[in-house]
Amino acid sequence: MPVLEKTLRRAVVELPASRKDKLLLQLLSGNPILQEQMAFELLEGEDAMATRRAALQAHIQTHTKGFYYNASELLICLRQVCPLLAHHVKITDDLEGEIWLLLQLLQETLTYQKEHLHTLSGANEALGQFLAKRAEEVVQKLAKLHEDLHVEFEDEVNAVLPLLHNSAAGYAARKLGLPVRWK
């Protein structure tokens, strides 16, 4: 996002309150993401973050525990979940929640969809790459968190990584340089 010049910033701060309000409303009316961010911050209660996470968890469980005829069908459904997670983070700035939700997606897919990840073949190679990329994303996002928070995620990450390496996604995980054990 471009940074405001200091002179422009000072001029905006010095505007009368009524003019600032009018400008703010004009900005909000043309930007639905900003509207949702403001609604989340100003209108939703303290439990809003937990409610949003729970809704996404339920959505992930629906997709990961479902019945799929093949790995391609499963991959299509899993790819529909990732934009929802990205939108959640864009609105709430919930990086920790994104990590938990990605870990849940990985854990449940590797647990409940074993038949699609039993052996590496051309049919499930894309699914394996998708899962390995999500695991890489988790490790990268964890690196951005404060070290004190790593303890909260250590058990879950160390449960997911061996499952990933022991599945058809293991080849893609090794190519990406993902460890079998984190920390």
C-alpha cells in the first residue's frame, strides 16, 4: 500500500471533523474489503474472531471428511477453502488462526483421505504438491510469529509433517525442503 506523504498526512489530520467523516464514508463506499474490515473492528463483538474461526473449521471439516471419487475431486474442494482462509486473514489480521486452520486442513486431509494419498501416482501428484505447499506456508508463517508462540504450534506441526512425508505428498515436501520434524 502506498505511503502518504507527510504534508498530505498533516493536511488530512488538520481537516475539520465533518470533512474527515465525509471523506471516510466516500472511501468506504467504494471498497467492500475495507467495509468488512471496519464492520469487523467496529460492529462485531469480542466473540467475532472465535465465531469466524469456528465457521471456517466446520467448512474445512466438511471438505476434508467428505467422500471423493478421486484425488482431483478432493483437490478441487480443498482449493476452494484457501481463498476463504485468505479472506479471513485479510479482514481480521488473524495470522495465528490461519496457521491453526491450515494445520487442521492438512491434518484432516492426511488422516481422512489416506486412500487418495497412499502411493504417488500421476493422478494424485497435484494433490501432494498442494498439501506440501500448504505445509510450507505454515512453516513460513510460523517463522513470522514471535518465538514464544512457537510452543503453541509445535505439537500440531510435528504431528502433521511426518504424516505429510509418509504420504504421496512426501516427494513434493522433500523437494520443497520441508523438515520431517519442526524445531
